[in-house]
Amino acid sequence: MANVQSATRSARALFERLSQAPRAAYQVIAVILLVAVVGEGVALLVALQRPATAAANTLPMQPSVALPTHSNLSRLEFFPDSHGELWYYTINGSTVDAMSSFYAAQASQRGWRCYTTAKYISNMRDGQPITGVGLQITFRQGNTQYTVVSGDQQYGSVTLGDTLDSGEIVLRITEEPTTKTAC
């Protein structure tokens, strides 16, 4: 606000000095000063509405858990209400069982708490059977709850929300803050 007041005082002083200058030069300078003062005011308003840091509006490019080799990010979703994030990956040439083994090894190496798995082999959608195997893993690390879902064939396509190529599986990782302490 002090900058706007200073600019206004400077403009008034300049207007007084220019009152003796030719009228055309006076009008050009007045327009330039008016644009400068308005521009400074707009810049100040924009700065006041900006978050404290630019990082406040950025998302991490990958989840904070390990990813299997050859994971290709397909989509990222962010839910401001719950501060949750969903990463969707496709992995060519892997299997749901390989994902189960990979994350079981990660759990023992990284000390994840409340580790559970569930495998789905007879799946239905809209009352019709769909092909494929599904896997759901949940665990906690610090104050974050993770859910990892993997699937192949039609099950994987439903999880991804898009068609999987032959030989691909989907990997969906959800991160959400949690205050729970008990499993």
C-alpha cells in the first residue's frame, strides 16, 4: 500500500511540474503515469491473493512409496477435501502376483504397519463376470494410509478407467493422511 501512495505522490509532483509544459506532452506523461499506478495496484492485489509459497499448489510427481520397475504414470488425481492423492500407473510385462511379491518385500524392508492384502479372482461388474485378477494392499507409514490396487485384463481396465493393452497391468496408489494409531 505504501508503494501505491508513494507512486500517487510522485505523480502529483510530476503533474505540478508539467503544468508549465506543452499540453500534448502533458497528456502523454499523464497516461503513462496512470498506467504505472494502476499496474502497481493490480500487482499488489495479485500478490496479496497468492499462497505463501508456490510449492503449496504443486503435487509430487510420484507417491512416497516405491514403484516397480517400468511403471508408467497414466494419471494423477488430487482431492483437496481429504488431501488425498491417487496415482494410476500401467506396467507392461508384469503380473498381479509380481506386484504382491514386490510390495510384500517392501513392507518387510521399510517397516510398514497394518499391512494387509486381498486378492480378487471372481469379479463382477454390473452383474456380469469380468476377466482378470485384482489385488488390494493397505498399509501405514508414519501418518499416511496407503492403498495399492493392481489388476489385469478387464479388472485392470475398470480400475484404470481406460483400456489396458495386452500384457499390461494397472497399479493405483492412494495416499491419505491419517490420525489412526491402531490397526
